[in-house]
Amino acid sequence: MKRIVQTERAPQAIGPYSQAVEANGLLFISGQLGVDPQSGNLAEGVEAQARQSMKNIGSILEAAGVGFSNIVRTGIFLADMADFQKVNEIYATFFTDQYPARATIQVAGLPKNGAVEIEAVAILG
């Protein structure tokens, strides 16, 4: 059985997908761009986009009743690997010393010409 998780505190999906899906005790959070959910605009610069992306993930986690400590895996997609260190520094501030498993990949492009997109998988409960 699965349940769709959605919140107005994160950007609405820009395609045929859900913000997150709960299934078998896990929460699968779709990739989040650095889009402000109020304005619908992409934040300016890779650091601001990374921070907003993580805030969007936080809002979805909250809607599911969990937090960042429940995340077990993330994926980071960068338009330019030269931004790795900047994004890494911002990403790290959202976790304590027990970091999730992660992959970071440079991609040819992201929706809305974003600089970074982050997805996550969390344990529920």
C-alpha cells in the first residue's frame, strides 16, 4: 500500500509525479529544486538554491511526521560539479553527525535551469 504525501509548504510538482510517496515504512521524496514555494521562483545562486531545496525537503518530511534524522539516503544532482563544495557545506548544516548515504552526480541540465536538485529517502516512524 502507498500513500501520497503533499504539502503547500514545498513547491508543487511541475510534472506527473508526487512530492513524496510513503510505502512500506519508507518515504521517497522527489527531487527538490531550489524553488520558493510561495513565489514559484528559483532562488538566486547555487547556495541559495541548495538551502531552499533542503528547506523544501524539510517541509515534506514534516508533512510526513518525521525529520532530517530519518533520512537514510539522498541524491544530489548538480549542473556543475565545481559547485560541489558550496552545496556540500550547506547540505551538512541540515544533519547531525549521522549523515545519510549519498550520491552526487553532475547532470547535463535540470528543470527551470536549476543549479542543484536534491532527492531523499527516509524511514517513517
